[in-house]
Amino acid sequence: MLSIIVPTYREADNILPLVTRIRAVLERRGDYEIVFVDDNSADGTEAKVDELQRAGVPVRIIVRRNERGLSTAILRGFREARGDLLLCMDADMSHPPEAIPGMLDTLARENADLVVGSRYVPGGSIEEGWGFYRWLNSQVALWLARPLSRVRDSGAGFFLLPQRLFAQATDLNPIGYKMLLEVSVKCRCRKVIEVPIQFADRKFGQSKLSFREQLLYLLHLKRLYDYKFGFWSRLVQFCMIEGSGVVVNLLALQGLQAGGLSFALADGLAVGLAMAWSFWPNHLLAFDPLVRAPVGAQYGRFMLAGFIGGMANWLLAVGLTHGTTWFAGHTNLAAVAGIALGAVINFARSSRRGARRPVGEQV
Ligand code: GDD
Ligand code: MN
């Protein structure tokens, strides 16, 4: 049996036309059910589904009263589905129901693990209404996900997979919009096939893809990178942050020395400044809109935690310039040596902390 999961938030006007189109294409294709997962839209969606159900149409609705979110809604639908095949699609008819039989045939014929209704394979397209901004946005989003997934249209919301593959996935913990990305990284799907679809503009209601969703996407990406690449992902993030700190540190050192400060004093201040700076990129990467802790307290903890690394940095730089004649003539290199020592100490500390955390939990 096929279970079609349709997440909805304020899509009352789309229920009937969507169900009508699905029925028309699945009429002669055996058993199926349509499962709406609605986040308490309170716009008449429930009543519409109930009415269809009374008329004998295989539909039902799950209403979540205390939760919002596209991916978690899909997850809930997948978990409660009765079919051995799971398909998910948008309610607004952007995903043409007429493509479903082709997706089912492809899955069966190719014995595939995952079939995606894709905009970005030959034959796929997007209706004209997409402005340059939405197109660019979509391209950048896909490009950022490239190392994570082989799916060309990893942002798609139209895909089909056998229930047994979904059941094998561990640690599913999606946030935001991109359930397919989560599934393709964590479901161990070996054979993935993309079939072209014509992505249509919605006719009724409004898109819920907000700026907040885009921030959530970045957070989701970070989680998946950490999940897939573990140590290496943390190392790259650490190097990016540390790299920016090195620039701040060296610039400040030059400036302060040019202003007449001694090396020891200038380097001490520069190290402190670089630490104060690194808080922000760190904060950004660990950014979690779901956690609201006061920034001031986080700042304090961050500076305290970095104190040992910063101290080691400064002591080594000053020790080298005072203890050796060579470094006395190459003070910048002494500063760099200090920075390197501080970085190693900080990384060891932060990766120990990272490794202790269960996968998916936030920094
Ligand atoms: N239950 C629930 N909860 N459903 C939601 C929520 C939510 O918080 N937010 C959105 N939905 C439902 C909508 O009602 C619709 O059926 C579907 O999810 C897609 O939402 P849209 O608001 O229409 O999103 P979109 O058109 O901007 O995004 C679609 O295209 C993107 C590709 O550009 C989705 O398919 C995305 O997954 C896809 O990445
Ligand atoms: Mn849409």
C-alpha cells in the first residue's frame, strides 16, 4: 500500500483540488491512503478532510496542536503511515500528482531505495513565476548541500521511499524545511533516482518559507555536516573561526606596537581582542534559534573557557621574544607561534566537548 503524506499549514483551499487530482491518477493503481499532517491551521482543513473521509475517500488527518514545522510534520506522517511505500508532497499542488505513477514505476522497475521528483534533472522545470531572487536562493541552498548528498535536487519536497528504508534510519532529527536532505543523509539509500517534474506555482494560499526557515536551513546543514563528517567538519569550522582570529590578532599587534606599546603589552591586548572577536563567529555557528540563553552570560563563559589557551599563547610569544635573540628580531613570528599553541589547546578542548555530545544535540 502507498501512503501519501501531505504536511499542511493553512491550505484549506487546496485540500479538495489536491485530493481530486490524486484520486484521478491513482484510481486503478491499488491501495493507497492520504495522510494530512496539519499544525492546527484552524482554517477548516480538518472539516474538509473529515467530509472526504465520510464520503469514503481514503484520507485521514493528524493534527498537531503544540508543534510547528514542515520536516517534523513529515516525520510524524511517515511514522504513522500504514503503507509499505511512503511518499511525501506539498499540499499546494506545486508537485504534480500526475507524476506519482511514474515515480512508483521507477521505484519498482529499478528496485530503487529513493525516488525524487526533481526540478534539476533534464526534463525538470520550474514555472515562470519564480523571480531571480528565489531561483538564486534555491541554487545557493543546493550548492551548500552538495557535499552531503548525491541528490541534485536535495531541496525537493516530493519523494518516495520504501517504509523499510525509512525504518532503518537512525537519529532522524530534522529542523526546518529540508526533510529530503535529512533522509538522504541518514537513510543509507544506495540507489537514488531522480525523475523530472514540472514544479508549479501555488494558486491558493501563501508560502510559509520565511527568513527564519532559511536560518534554520543553515543550522540544519551544520548538524548534517557534523553528523556526516564528524571531526573533519568541526576542524573546518574551527579553522575558519581561528583564521579570522589570527587576522584580528596580528592586525591589533601591529597597530598597538605602532602606537608605541611594548611587544609584551601589545601582544597581551591583541590576544584578548582576538578572543573577544572569535566569540561572534563561534556564536553564529552554534546559533540555535530554539535556545534562548542570554548572550552576555555566553560571552562570559566563552572568555573564561578560552583563558588557558590565551594565556599560553601570550606566555609563549613573550617567552620567545625575551628568551631568544632570533625571536627578539622576529616578534611577529613569536606571536604566530603563540597563536598556534593557543589554537591547539582550544581545539583539543572544544573537540573533547563536541565528542561527548550526542549526535544532533546543539552546541
Ligand atoms: N504541518 C506543517 N507545518 N506543514 C507546513 C509547515 C508547518 O510548519 N510549513 C509549511 N508546511 C506545508 C505547506 O502547507 C505546504 O503543503 C508544504 O509544507 C510546502 O510549504 P510552502 O510554504 O508551499 O513551501 P515552498 O513552496 O516555499 O517550498 C516548497 O518548495 C521548496 C523548493 O523550492 C517545499 O516543497 C520545500 O520542501 C522545497 O524545498
Ligand atoms: Mn509551495
